[in-house]
Amino acid sequence: MEVQTVPETRSRILAGARSAAPIGVAVFLVAMSFGAAASSVLGQTATIVMSCVLFAGGAQFGATAVLASGGGAAPAILAGTLLNARFFPMSISVAPWLRGGRARRSVEGQAVNDASWALANEGGGRFDRERLLGATLVQYPAWALGTALGVLGGDLLGDPADLGLDAVFPAFFLALLVEEVRARGGLRLALAGAGLALALLPFVPLGLAVLVAALPALVRLRAQ
């Protein structure tokens, strides 16, 4: 792993932040929608605290939907946990590129989210740590502030799907997949993962299906 000076590290983190700026705008708007919708279910304070502590859009929407439909706290927590299960293999893939001891690496690992992970991916199992941190440096305040404004401003934005914002993150992963399938064995891994997910979807929650779909890639990574 190359040794960088402090100015070089800061410069690369800022470059990651700039690359994630368009995503930050989308995150901000979706967060406003979440804040407006969730405040009627969780209350204003709990909604804002939830976004500041969890910073997990899909899991937060999922857990709130369970509560809104009459489900209790346990089903809501389970739904959020399963939706976030995808971060287990994602974190494993990023771990070798983080720095320091276990405590510091655990803190840096909190920067892993869908868009940051995709932006930091360099292909071939390599990740840019600084780009990962910089991308999240933009998204976290956008999510927290957007949620707060959504709570205070009411349901002015509506459903993010109406603006097409729900397509932003899947588009990132599609672009990432196109690059990865060009690598040796990439197409076979993609097809194996997709097959597993499709086979399991009728029987298990989405988050668990995504987690199992990552097994072929983990097996190959372990064999290398």
C-alpha cells in the first residue's frame, strides 16, 4: 500500500467529495422525503435522530414502513437489519484498504454505503480509501440535514420515485457491474449471484437474498 503525505490524503478525500457531489444532491432530496413521511410515524425528534445515528436510507424506509403498517419494533428492526445485510460482504471487500488498528478500521468502515462503495471501487478487488471517505463526507450531512428539513417543512417533496431519484443508486451498481463483468470470471460471478438471488426471492426477505448472492464473489476472493 502506497504511503501518502497528509496533504495528498486530504487532496484525494476532497476529490472523492467532489465526485459524490451530484449524489449528495439526490441524497438530500430523498432525505427530505423520508423526514416528511417518517415524522408522522416516529415523531419529529426520533426521525432526525434515526437519520443521524443510522445513516441507512433503505433500512430506514423499510423499518418505518413496517411500523406504519402496524408492525412492532422487533419486525421493524428485523426488516432494517435484513435490508442492511448487503453491507457485510461490501465491508469485507473494503477492509484490506482501510488503515490503522481494529478500532480505527471500524470507524472508517462506517463510511461504507452504496454510492461510496461504488465510487471507491477501482475494479479487480481494489478500493480507493480516500474516495470512499470523501464520498461519504458529502452524503452524511446531506442525509441528516435533508431529514431535518423534511421533518420541519412537511411533505413538500412527495415520493422520491416521482422524480426518478430512486433510480440513482441502482444506476451506480449497473455501471459498476458493467466494468466488473469484463474482468476475468466476472460474468460467471455476476450470473451466479443473480441466479441465487432470483431463486431465493420468493422464499426469503430481499436483504437475505442479496447477502447470499454475494457468496460466489466471497468464495473467489477467499481462493485468491
